[in-house]
Amino acid sequence: MRDFLARRWFLLLLAGGVALACARPDWLRPASWLPLRGVVALSLFLMACSLEGRRLWLALWRPAPAAWALAVSYGALPGLALLLGPLLPSPDLALGLLVIASVPCTLSSAVLWTRLAGGNEALALLITVATTAVGWLATPFWLTLATGVRAGPDAREMMGALAVVLVVPVALAQLVRLLPGVPRFVDRQRRLTGVLVRLLVAAVVLRGVVDATGHVAGLTAGALFLTGGACLGAHLAGVGLGLWGGRALGLARADCIAAAFAGSQKTLPVGLFLIGTYYREEHPLAVVPLLLYHVGQLVLDTFVAEALVRGEGAR
């Protein structure tokens, strides 16, 4: 039981929190005041503090796996979201799917799931940093292609906001690591950092669920099922492309695993930041695909990672 709780505590917390937020949203209404910009910056800063710059430079010597993951994350997934969007029953839902498919990789879970599956952790770190570094440019590019949207952000304004939220915390964290004693301290606290970041992610999920409860009531079960299927299908397509596409390109198994998780997982705080800043008033239902995609990736990838470990053990 202890081993089960150690491995599943986050999923259990997430499931319990989401159930409570759906059943009693008023109990968690204070979560609506959570400052998304601050949470995004803090999460990135904490994870980037634990990133050893030397390991990232070593991974850069073989750029092909990272380039493949970037192609999946910022090429295949947003393109797939554009294709699936017209099949959804509302332009809001189509927009939300495109937003979550266009944001950077999530820093915490991609690295943790890669480690769990026996993949190249250093490469996963590099991919997450790379998607974060170019997200200020790639994300606005795809969102300007959104159709059926009554209001859209100014691309230049969005690029500036994302540059501040995504790039500055990572750069600041790497500068902090230059201080004497800091690298050793943060490396010793790596597990605690992972727990804190996942708690921040859970808080953001709960805020999103609370905010969405007033709008989800207007959706039919069929619409929710169809949206959930599109979100999970897009994510699994990204995982498959990272794994089998990487193998077709001749990448090592460990590199394929890193590309699969870091190329397909997406960050919820940045997505909620974009929705709350630019789309919330005109497209209130756009938050629903963000939640379905993010929660779905956490659950599905747990079992994908375990399947990869079993597959390696059976060899």
C-alpha cells in the first residue's frame, strides 16, 4: 500500500480534487484568485533551478532527438488540433484544443515520466527548455490561424507576454545556479522541488475546474465525450509519433521515450494564462479542452511509462 501511495499520490490527489471541485465548486472558489502569471513563472523557476546547464549542453551535441520532439510539439500536434477542431460542436472547444496543443511542454511531469520509463532524462530537460524558449514565437503563430473565433489577441502583444512569462524565469534560475552553493542545495532538494511543482500544477487544475463548472453545465455529455476523445487522441498521437517516428529516424530507445513524453505533454498554466488573458470573455468554454488534455496526459502517460518499463524488462 505504501508503495502504491508513493507512486500514485499525485493522481489520487488530482482525482480527489477534481471530484470535489465538480461536486462542491464553492468550497474551492478561492482558487479562482490564484495568479496564473505568478504560478507559471514560479513553476518554471523552480524546475529550471534544478536543471544542470552542463547536461543540457551535452544533450545539444546530438540535436536530432530534440529537433524531432519540437517538430511533434509545435508542428504535428497544433496541425492535428486544427484538423480536429471543426469536428467539435463549438468554436470555443476547437479554440481550446488549439491552445493546449500550441503551448510549451510541461516542465515537471515530462521529465518525471521520462525518468520513470527509463528514458533520456537530460534530453527531456533540453526539450522542455527548448519548447519554453521558442513558445513565445510558436504559440502565437498557431493561434493566429484559429478560425471561428470572435475575438483574438494581438500576436505581438502575446509574444511579448509569453517571452516574459516563459523565458525570464528560466534565464533567472540559471543565473541563480551560478551563485556558490546553490547548485548543490537545489540538487539535494530535487525531489522536494518535484513535489512542490506538482502541487502548483494541481492548484492550477483545480482553479481551471472551478472556473469551468459554470460553463460545462451547458455542454451535453456527447460534447464532453467528443472533446475528451479529441484531446486524448491528439496526445496519444504525439506519444506515438515521438516513439515510433523516432525509431524510424534511427534514434536510440531512451531518446525516443524522451521525445514521446516531452513532445506530447503540454503545460496547463500557460494555457490557462492565455485563455484568461485573451479569450475568456468571448470564449468561456475554451478552458474545457485544456483541462481534459492535461488531466488525460497525466493519467495516460503513467500507464504508458509502466508499459515501456515492462517492455524493456521482457527483452
